[in-house]
Amino acid sequence: MENRKGKAEAFADPMVSYESAKLGIWVFLMTEVLLFGGLFMTYTVFRIKYPELFHQDHLKLNRTFGMVNTLVLITSSLSVAVGIAGIRRGRQALLKVCLVVTMLLGATFLTIKYFEWSDDFARGLYPRTDVFFSLYFVMVGLHGIHVFAGICVMAVMLVMAQRGAFNKAYSTPVEITGVYWHFVDLVWIYLFPMFYLIG
Amino acid sequence: MLADAAAVTPAYKGYLEKKGFWSWALTLDHKRIGVMYLLTTLLFFLVGGLFGLLIRLELLKPVAWVFSPQTYNELFTIHGTVLIFLFIIPAIPSGLGNFFIPILIGARDVAFPRLNIMSYWIFVFGILVILGSLAHPMDTGWTFYTPYSARTDAAVTMLSLGVFMVGMSSILTGLNFIVTVHKLRAPGMGWYRMPLFIWALYATSIIQVVATPVIGMTFLLLAAERVLGIGFFDPAKGGDPILFQHFFWFYSHPVVYVMILPAMGIITEIIPTFSKKPIFGYKAIAYSSLALAFAGFLVWGHHMFTAGMSVVADILFSVLTFSVAIPTGVKVFNWIATLYKGSISLDSPMIYALTFIFLFVIGGLTGMFLGSLATDVEVHNTYFLVAHFHYTMMGGTVMGFFAGLHYWFPKMTGRMLDERLAKVAWAIILVGFNITFFTMFIAGYRGMPRRFAEYLPMYQPENVVSSIGAVILTAGIAVMFYNFVRSLFKGDPAPANPWGGRTLEWQVASPPPEHNFDTIPTITEWPYGYGKRAGGDGKP
Amino acid sequence: MNNAFNMTGAASQTAGQIDNVFIFILSIGIFFFLVTQGALIYFVIRYKKRKGDPDRETPYITESRTLERIWIIVPSILVLAIFYYGYVVFMKVKTPIQGASEVNVVASQWLWKFRYPDGRVVVNELRVPLGKPVQLTMTSTDVIHSFYVPDYRVNQDILPGRYTYLWFTPDKTGEFVVFCNQYCGVGHSEMLAKIIVMPQADYDRWLTGAPAAGGAPLAGRGEQLVKNSGCLACHSTDGTLKVGPTLKGLYGSSVALADGSAVLADDNYMKESLYEPGAKVVKGFPNVMPTFKGVLTDDDVTAVIAYIKTLGPAGHMEPDEKAETNAGTHR
């Protein structure tokens, strides 16, 4: 679901507007923590119940793809951070380049995921195969949906940047998009070891 | 500065001035959004209530006589699902909350007006998806326990997605309110000068943003079980049906505090206004709202004492459950203490508010039988439970909602309600409600289980009496709605401050102008400074 | 069925104790109700503003720390007492009773199967001797059900894939109703059983007694079996459509199956439907019938078929020209 925070006519003071947006995105991220939290709880419950299954199955995942994807996503967090640091110093061109780079890296993540999952399906590994793979596909899938949503939001940011909406004094929408993107990256940093690495 | 109680001509329309479909559909005005939520939720109140009437019709006889058992099972599922997700959760927060939060804190709008209108349309879209699922009506009960809900033919997947969207709307509204309360209060309005209705909605919003994502995820997983064949909740696939119950109740218990806290907030505004006395124990009431929100997250297992949890879990949840009684009690005692030596006017808002206290205390006290392990095994899932939650949700939240509607009708519409009609409606509702639901305590105690399309003939007397009560209750509600509709067109013009209240909404015209305030006020005192002041320093 | 649901009808050793907890909580509840509502009504009457009077000046009372402490501490103590008493009695209900005789309970949509210690299986009827502790070891074959005996004041969910337990010691003879107390589908309210508590001597006699009265006519015995085996929860004998097809006129008719073929409803079809209900599912009906293998003996099945014959066109079979012959489908 989109997470655009609209600029409110209610604000006379731009500082209040900025602080509200910041508070808003953090509250939203807390809801995301709880959304994923239930799934993390499910993972924990079933991991304790079926340790052998988790051990066997995690070896079947493609670690190379997972590792590459991790690097891709971490780099994309770097690129969006550079872009935001740039626009805070008024560098509009840098922002636009960084937004494009981040979107491309996000798309790369999803593309690699596409190939990885095609390979999994070809080997007969589906969500319904067993509890481990149910968790894997559901959690990584939900994460993927969030990556996709983030890319869409960044596309909108790019359009706004193209129209000159952002400058040294005002870059709130980009900043909160950046916070969201870092969160999405962080979730992956939990998912990767949970599924690919721990035996 | 209190406004004059001068009448305004009916020609003055305030925020209602602009006409046209798009001026409503794409409005950014929190007041219009609040009105749209109110109308939508009131519609589903009537729809869900109608299903309740059909249930009571069927239960006149012990055997299936009007509806088949399959249809009956669909009726009670729709009754619960519609009333919970489409009425009782959004009505006060998204309806009255949207309208009044900015005005009560001296702001022009909520923090994110565009998010606000988007939330409304997400809500509507979710409703449409839920209605779409009626093509294959749900027959699981509103609790959707697995494995039955994962296997039944009904359109559970579609309903899950609809409820997910309605939940999304709830989360975004809560988020909006939290930021609004933190950031948009008028100069001088510290936390302890806020009206207590704001404290209540703030606590509610925290619950909404923390709990709702969990039910969202639960419904997503239920849909995934049906569509992808995963088996977290299916023992045949290595899953656990009790896990579903834990997830479901982790949201659904806190959500009852989403239902009751706003209603309690309304009562906390009405009692001082109509007693012309400061609210007794401002901080106690403020903190008890937060305490209820917090404690509400610790007790979900009390819905599962017989589910097969370990005895340790049972014990923990039982003792924690009793902890919610304390902040609730604090509020009740403080309201009553406010009445002491007041100058009490029994206008319709006050009558509904006092009725709330009466009925909610009954509902709350009967919760003790359900929280105590020994008696819960006796009455769990019987009509005793059904009576308990109708006393708290209808005798509590709905009465509080009605009280708020009567209190703020003049402000929102610029017209006064007919007091006589309001009191007649109230009397019929009170009688009908108690006849309908008190008899259920008896039926349940005698052993009648809930969700039974057919029952043993020995329970027929209570059921017949209850059904008669339902007809009376419906009549009372009909009179009340008639009053609302008639007064919209024929009510006396409302002054800015018909009740002599001291919160900010009474300082603007009825109805308020679109921009709420000509100038944002500077706040110098709390809003409960009624009566003789000893020091007059405005501190609570 | 004995009406033992009156308020004093507690019929097991722990039921009376649960009633005592109930009365304890009720007393405290009534006390608080009277105090709060009494004060409310009194204050409203005493301090009501008379119409036409000017607003009386009210005292500026905003709080009292002492009162807050009192009405936090006193209720806390009372609710802790309620919790504790409830917990103590609950433990009595939940503690396994040593030496209890174990009965296995299998709940399915929509009947109960009780397997006794001697191995026999009875549907919807549990007989126990007076005064002897019983342990129910319960599981479900499909969805969540719940075993609820109002007279014993106990209630326990039954889960698929797991066992849950209930212990009780009956201390009154009579018949006591068992409800399913966790919504389980269309037959939820039909899913009744009964516990029959007998004096020890009668129970022993029943345990060793011959199953059926020798001289009873076959169809009469079949009718009893149909009534007692839970068939009527899903099948009618008068043509009404329920979860399953009606038994009226069934015998000798041509039955349209879900796979498009048709079959003659003869003795073999009847027996197969009872032992392997999923083998030939009737068109338009769900495949939810449980098996009666191990519940009905071959003799029982014969009696049931004899009864069903009396519900339909009398006597002979009319093979339908369009129907498949049963030659190829017999076992």
C-alpha cells in the first residue's frame, strides 16, 4: 500500500510540517514492524517445533542469489542516502541520479528474486511444500511487495524532483521515502540470515 | 473566552456551505470526512442490526423454522462481522474523532488531510470487497477459527482481503490522529490542558496502530492458506490451529478497547458539562486511558482458556485480565464523583451518558465471571458470553456513541434535536435492550451454547422474551433515527454553545466554519473550569 | 432427558465448587453494582438542577489522591481474591485424577464417538458408573469442536491432530446432555451426546450384557440404531433435505453420483455407504459423511438396511435402464 504523506494546509509552520511527516513515517514503520512481527513470531514457533526440517530445507535455498541480493539492497540504501544528503545541500541533479540508481537496484533485487524463485519452482519447492517453504515464500514475498511499493513511490519522487519540487529548504517527501527504504532494507537483513544462513 | 449563547440563523451553513458530489468525495476537510464516516457507519449499524433481528426471529422456536441452519450460520457471521468491522470500530474514532479532534485542540485540520480522505476511500473499497464476499456468504462466525475457515466453501479469501483494507484505513486514521495530537495543539495547550476525549482517542490510536497490523497479517495468512495451500494453521500440514487463535485475539482483544475508550472519552466530556463541575480526577482518567490501552495487550488469552493452552498460560492470562478492571473502575468512580454536589441537567446527552455507566458496569462486572478460570469453563461460548459482550459493546460503546451524537448534533448540523423525542426513544431503548440481553445471561448460565441454529426446548422461554425485547429495542432506535432525520430539516437553529460547555468546539459557530477558527486561540487554562474557583489558576 | 440444569443441578464433584466461585463473584459484583449505581442515582436526584432555577454555584473539586488510592487498592484486592479462588478450583478441574478409567472421544462433523476401555465404540452416548473418576482423551478428525457438559460445569476444546483431556467424577445418576461448544459447521447445533450415569451394579451389567435384544424385529432394531448413531443429524426420514440425502424412498432408487454416473441403491450400496462413504458421493451433496466401520457391526448394518427399506417404495428393486448395473462396482 502506498505510504504518501500529503502536505497539509493545516500547517502554517513548515517546521511543524516536517516534524509531523517524520513522526508519521516512524509511526507507520512501527505498524510494519508489527505486520512482519507476526510472521517472525510464526517463524520462531515453527523453528522450535521442527528444527530438523528447518536445517534440511535451508540448505536447499540458493545462497549465491541471496548474498547478491543482500549486497544489491544495501547498496540501494547507500544510494538513496547519498541522494538525500545531496538535496539537503541543494544538489538536485545528484538527487535525481541517486533516485534512479536506487530504483534500478530495487528492480535488480526483484529480478534476481524472479530468477531465484523460478529455479526453486523448477526444483519442486513451492509455498505448500512444507512449513519452512511456506514461511520463506510468504515472508520474502511480503518483503518483495514492499520493495515494489518503494520503487513506485520513488518513481513519484523522481517526477516531483524533475519538476523542481525539492531544494535545500524542502525535501521532506524524499526524506521520509528514504526512511521507508532503509526499513525495507533492514527487514531483508533479518530475513537473509534467518532463511539462508542459520542451520 | 466563552461565546454568547446567541442563536444563529439557519441560513448559516459553515463547513456545509459548498455543495456538489466532488466537494464531498474529494474533500480535505476533516469535518466532512467525519460526517461521511458517520453516515457510512450508521448505515452498517442498521444493516448489522437487521441481521440481529433476523437471528432473534429464527430463535423464537427451538427448531429451524424460518431459515435453514446453514443460512442461520451465515446470518450470525454477517451480523458480527459487519457490526464489528464496519460500525463499532470506526464509528467514534473515524466519525466523531475526525470531526472534533482538530477543533478540540485548536487546529485547522488533522496532520495529513490527504491521507485522511484516502483512508476513507480505502475504507469504502474494503466495504465493497466485503460485500462482494456475500456472493458466497461466510458461515464461520466472525472469529474465523481454522481449520474450518480454511476449508469452508465460503468466500473467505475475498472477505479477508476486504477486512485487510478496512484495517488499513483504521491504521492510517490512528497514525493521523497520533501525529495530530503531538504536533498540532494550539499554543498554550499542554498535554494536561487537552480535553479528556483527546486523551481517549490518543490511547485508542496507539492501540489501532499497534494491534491492527497483526489482524491484517492474520487475514493475509488465512487467505494464503486457502490460495497457496500453506499450512501454518492446519495440523494436517504441520501447523497449529491455536496459533491462529493467538494471532486473532492478539488484535481482537485490544480492539475492544478501541471500541470502548472513545465512548468513555465522550462520557468524560458530557458529565462535567451537564454537572457544571470540573471532571474529578483529570490525571487519573488520562492515565487510566493509557493504562487500559497497555493492559489490553496482555490479556488476549482469556478468550482461549478452554482452547488447549497450557495451564501456566491460563493462569497468567487470568490474573492479567483482572488488571484491566482497575483502570476501568477508576473511570467509573471518577465520573460518579464528578456528579457529587454538581448542578445536574438531565438533557438527552446526559441521560445517555448516565445510561452508559449503568449498562457498562453490568457488562464489565460480568466480565469477572469470564476472567476467572473456574467460572469461565462453565460459561465460555454460551449465551452468558454473548450477553456480556452486548452489554459492554452495545450498552457501552453504542450508548456512548448515541450520547456523543446527541451532544454534538447541534454543533455538526446547526440544529437542535427534539428533546422530548430523544427521551422517549431513550426509554424504549433502555427497556428493549435490557429485556433482549439480560435474558441471555440466564440462558447462558443454564447452559445454552452460542451459535446454535437449533436449541433444546428448555431454553425457549428466555429466547422468546429476548426476541420480544429485540423488537422493542428496534422501535426505540427507529424513534431515535426519526428524531435525527426530522431535526436535520425542522430542528430549532442551534446556538454556538447550547449546553454551556467549556471545550473549544463550543466557541465556534454551529456548524463550524470550514477553517474552524478565525484566529487560532491561545490556551490559558484547562477546559473543565466549571463552578466556583478557589485559586483560579487553571491548573487541573 | 433429565432436566438437571436448574441452579442446584451440579452433578459432578467439582461442579458444586465451581458454583461456589460463581456465587462469590456474583456477590462482589452485586455489591459494586449497588454501590456505584446507588451513588449515581442518588447524586443525580439530590443534585438535579430544578428547571427555571439559576445555575447553582458548584464547588471547585478537582481530585482527591486519597480516594483514588482507595478505589485502586480495594478493587485490586478483591479481584485478586476472585482470581485466586477461581484458580484454585480450576486446578481441581484440570488435575488428572489418579485411577480414572479412560474413555477415548473422537469428535467429527457432526457426531461423537466414544471408545470404551473394553474396545467397543458407541456413538453419541457415554455410560459411566456413579462415583468413579473418568478421563476423557479427546481428539477431532476435522475441525475444532468442544465438549461441554453444563451439568458438570466443564467445557474443553477438541482439536484435530492433538489430544485434549477432561476429568470428572459423576456424583449423580441420570442423563446429562453434552453440547458441542465450538462452532464447527452446519451441524454444530445438532451435535449432541448424552452421558448416562448408572449405579455401579447396573453399569457392570450393561458392560457384560448382550448388545441387542434377540427377538426384536430387524427393522425395529435398525430404527433404533439410526436414531442412536447420529444419522439423523444429516439425513431425514421424511424427505427433508439436510446435509445428506433423505433416507425416504432411498432403497431401490437410482442414485445420481457426483461423477455423473448413476447407481442402484441396493444392499451393497448401503453397506458401502456406511463403511466407505467417500466411495460414491451423491451428486449435489458434500463428501463429509464419517465412516461407521468399527461403530456398526455387519449385523447392525443389516438391521439398518432393513429399516431403510421400510422408508421407501415397498419391497422390490426397479433397476433403471439408464443406470449402470452394479455388477462391475461390487466388492
